[in-house]
Amino acid sequence: MVIDSFFPVVGGSETAVRRLSDTLVDLGHTVGVAVLSRPDAANPSTKFSFWKVPSTLLGIDAKFVGKIVHLRRIIRSFRPDVVNVHFMLESGYVGVRSARAEHIPVVLTNRGRGLYNEPTNGAERLLYPFWNRGSMRADAFIATSQEMVDLAKERYGVDSLAISNGVDIEHFHPSRDGRSVRKRYAVPSGRRVLLCVRRLVPKNGIEYIVRALPLLSPSLDVELWLAAPKNREYEKLVALALELGVQDRVRFLGSVDHAELPMYLAAADVVVQPSIAEARSLACLEAMANGAAVIATATGGLKEIITHGENGFLIAPFQESTYAVTTFFQDGVRRVADAVKTVLTDEALRARMQKGARAYAETCSWPQIARQTLAVYEKAIQSRSRS
């Protein structure tokens, strides 16, 4: 596995690569994870090998060239049957280039970064096309949503197989009890809790749910929990809550330990995911496995996971899927508020969604996803053998 971000950073992609690697080992395979240029990267598992790939050569930062040199050394030492590179851009280029140079079959998994990113300066306008074209020299392709399959085909002419992120259906389960968490935060009896487990970055649309709070009737008695590290848009969102007069109804939880997350999901009445752009959201799958009532935008992989009114509640997207979010749309705030009101006041709808959410999540267990991924690895190995 080659990735450019890993623990202690905890996001959907980092967790997915960790869980996929663990599951492949459980199925009898040997796995290594190589993380590019993250000195603080750490291995959260005892099951797979782990390396940090530097960029320095002879004391000089050689950028992606240095990463290629060091990654090739790791590949020669580990001698894998296949390399699975996650993301496009620099990590995709470095991983594919290194594997091909060592004559190892290589699979590229698109998880959003690269397909949804837009260059923001001159250097990126030069490097992004260069890196992405290099990434497209892989032997086989996976994408975590059908939207990304279509984008890769349209932009680069490659055929990908859509394979969902997996979810730990034992750890995330409807039997989890959230009463201790509600007690910890002294939630008054009868109060409704909205939970958003998303990093505080523009593409996750957190601003929309904060702005929706003043539009909800006081009789609903709602408070919002944001479970994410207090960085990126944290100060902006704190100021926004104060400006809107809802600061006493927005609780910034900071990072929530993954071991405790099922209890937080159980403590919430509704889980909200107002994303602008999304691949195959692991956070959404975890909420669904926990039997949560999920409200999400019909964008990217979310609209592939959720069937409106059956296993979740979809609202129209705010804008085209992109990580370059520069515009705010007031109509989106109303959509979020209306959806929250509908789901909180319709108990039959909420119960149906919760039951359907768990049923869908059970089709995405990690062993099932790992076996689908292994089939793509075999395809890549056979393709390289023929060539």
C-alpha cells in the first residue's frame, strides 16, 4: 500500500487503508504500508509492515524524485506481488512510477484526491496534469464511487471498477448504547442531538448545518455536535456560531476516539453529512452500520450509498462536486434545515431509515470488500504477465 497520509491523521482514507490492510492479513496475505513524506506517520496496527518514505537525498530535499528513489528501495526489499497506490497527484505518480520501474504490477485506487482537486497556483497548474498522467499508467484501477469511475473515464480514458469502502459491522452496531455519552455532556431530557463526524474543511459543508440551526423551531430543542480536530475551519465556525447566536447549541467535541465513536453515533438522534464533494464516505457507512438516521447531500458516492427515504435522507447538492469551495449558497441552508425538521418529526420515517441503513452496511463488510479488491490485484498481475 502506498499512501500520502496516515495515522495519527484519522480520516476516511487513512482508516480505510488501515482496515483493508488488516483484513487482507486476516485472509492470509502479507501487507506493507508505505507513507510518503510524513515524518509524524505512525503504524496503528501490529499486522502489517510499515515504512515512512522520505524525500531527501544526500541531505537535500529532492521532492518526488527522492520519494521515488526511497520507495523503489522498499519495493526491492519487500518484494510484493502487487503495489496498491491510493490517490492520484504526487502519491499516485510516485507509487506508479516506482512500481513500474521495479516491474511490479500496480493498482491505483481513486479516493477523491486528484479527481476533485483544482490547481490553485502556477506550480499546481504545471504539476497536477504531470502527476495525474503518470498515475494513469497503472495496470488496473479501482474507484470508491461510480462518479469517480465516470470521471476517470471521461478525463483520462481509463476503466475502473467501483468498490465501496468497507465498514467494521461488528464495531459499529445498532446495539451500541449512547446514554453514557449524553450523560457525559449533560444533555437535557428531550433534547435532540445532531452529530456531524467530519473534518472541519470547506468541502465537508459544515457551515451549512451551523447556519441551519437558527431556522429550526425552538420546540425541536436541537444541539449540534461536531466531532473533528479543532483546526482548519474551527475558528471560522466558532465565530459563525457566535454571529448567528447559536453558540450555546454548537458543541465542538474535538477528536473522538474511534473506539468510542459508536457510542457517540448511538447518542445522536440524527447524523448529518452536508458534503460538497465526497467519495465513498467511510463516516457515512460507519453511521449506517450503527443504525443511525443519516441526512446527506446527494453528491458523489453518498447518492450511491443512500436510497432516499429507505436507508437515509438525501438533499439536493449545493454545487458541483469539487474540493475547491469558494462560494456559499443560501438555498442549501434551507434544504438542510427542512431535512432535519422532517427526519426529527417523522418517527416512522426515522425508524425505516435506521433499519435500512444497517441492512445496507452489512453488504459492505471489510472481508467482502477485501475479496473484491483481491480480484483486481489478480487482474493486474495477469495483465502484467501477459505483457
